[in-house]
Amino acid sequence: MDAVQQADSGHPGTAMALAPLAWVLWQRHLRFDPAHPDWPDRDRFVLSCGHACMLLYAVLYLTGYDLTLDEIKHFRQWGSRTPGHSEFGLTPGVEATTGPLGQGVGNAVGMAIAEAQLAARYNRPGHAIFDHHTYVLASDGDMMEGVQAEAASLAGHLQLGKLIVLYDANRVTLSGTTSIAFTEDVGARYRSYGWHVQRVDDGNDVAAIARALQAALDTRDQPSLIIVDTVIGFGAPTRAGTFEAHGAPLGADEVSRTKANLGWPEQPAFYLPEPVVRHMRSAIERGKTAQDGWRRRFAAYRAQLPALADEIERRFRRELPAGWDAGLPEFPADPKGIATRKASEGVLQVLAHAVPELIGGSGDLDPST
């Protein structure tokens, strides 16, 4: 509330409603290391409803990422690392830039496909180098978009069991309620795609959220959708549950009344009790333990499979093999032209040999090499 109010711009309501969910996810389930945001086997989190980015910035700061409270105080200001929609490469811990609604769901499906491909190509018995989950937080606006539906259909077909979508069903849009234009049964639609679907009736019930997340983690042959019913702007005396809490500051008086309503000190702004910060920053040690364990597993993997270990490291440096383009065919002009399909087949055949990871699975690989 304070950050949006100080910026005089932003979306406070969704972040307020989802604070309990964020606490459960970051403290109990998400595997990450604030000191090394890019370690390869971290869980991925995508905020598809990017307008609610103050939720993400708050959690990143509280759990110990390289993001200062001063930068949060400069939310949505020119040059800050806390823009109005989170941007990949700008803020540590942000996995995808999510502005247009629905796109984050597509991003997350792609990340889950990538995890499945990495596991299929590189994991060996006793060497589970890639085994992470992809979480995405989506809103009613995301569920209205076609790109989300197409990506979700593909995820169900591919049985991406390590993909978990948390759907914030607050039934409020920028200028009204969803009843005006969006009344479909989202859960039924996702079941038809082949997803495992659950519902949490109260977004403040942290125990129910934790149970639903665990059930999703235990479901390995289907992607999971968890529908969480929330009250946008929870705690605000006059704006909770209304579209006025969606895309504008609450106003100084409503912020003060909300804090009083929730039993929170009205002053100073950006107040953070030290025990809360200390509790949240326990994530730093958990992350170090998780990443150190992975590095030990990778060292053992390298001792057994050095060529594949080199390939993994090259890929995560975003490099192609030396000479990958040496054998690409040339297509001189001719009077009749050449079919695009025939040309692309020739290129793909060369790339399949020059860039082995493009092949896809691991059936072509000799486990002893």
C-alpha cells in the first residue's frame, strides 16, 4: 500500500489479497537461492499478472534478494529496478517480463517444457541434475486471454506434471466485476485440457493453500491448477472486493484505515518489524543449502559424464557449439525457386548433428559417455 501510494500509481489490491499465498509459497515450497538467482535447478516463478508486481518486489526484498527497501520506495519511478511491470534482467529474481495478460502463462509452459527436455536429455540413474518446478500466478484477466488457453492445452497434452498455476479468482477487473464479461467455469476448462484442478475457498487459509500446493507437487503426470478465491484489497474498509482496489492507490486515508483495521501501525510508512524480516530471510540459508547440494550432485555428475557436463555448462552460458554453422547448406537462386519445406529440412538436418541438444530426448545418447 505504501509503495503504490507514494508512487501515486499502481495496483495495490491483488498484492494485498495474495500476501498469505506468497508467504506459503516462498517459505514452504519454492526452491530458490537469493544469493544466486540464476542457479540452473532453481524453481521458476512467473507473475503472469505483472501489474501486481509489488507483491513480487516485496517478497524478493524480504527473502534477501539484491533489492533494497529504497528501491521499493522508488516503485514505478524512472531508473528504478521496481518498474510498474516486473522486467527480466532488470530485477534479480524476476524470471520473465510480464506485461500483456496471458503471456506469463505461456512463458511458464515454455519453462516447464524446457525442464522436461533438460531432464530427458541429461538425467541419469542416480544423477537427477534437473528436477525443478515452474509456478505461475495468474489472474482473471490472464484467464480471459487466448494465449493462455492455447498454452494450457499444450501443457495438458504434454503432461507437464511440474507446472503449477495458481489462479487468483477475485472476480474483479479494472473497471467492474467479471460477471459483466467472464462467467465460464475455468476449472472445468482446465480439466478438459487434462489438468489436475483444485480449489481453495479462502485465500487467507494458509493451511489449505499449503495442502493444495503439496497435492499439486505429488501429481507428477498432470499440470496443476489451483483456484484460490480471494478478496481484492483485503482489509481495506471501503475498497476491499471492489474494482477501486485494482488499479489505483487507495488514498492516504484508506491506507491509514486499512492498517488500523489489520492491527498494523499506521506510521511510519514502509514499517517492517525486525522479527518479520528475520523470519523471511531464513530463506537465505535454505537457498544456500539447496544450491550447495545441487553443486555437489553436479560435481559427481561431471566425474561420471564429463562431456554432458560440458554441454550443460555451455548451454547455460547461452553459447552454441564451435563451428555449429559450418555445414549449413546454401541455396542459390534458380528460375523456379525452391520449396521452403525442402530448404528447411536441409538446414534442420545439419543443425541436428551440429547442435546435439536440439535433438530433444535422450534415446540417442549413450549413457556411458
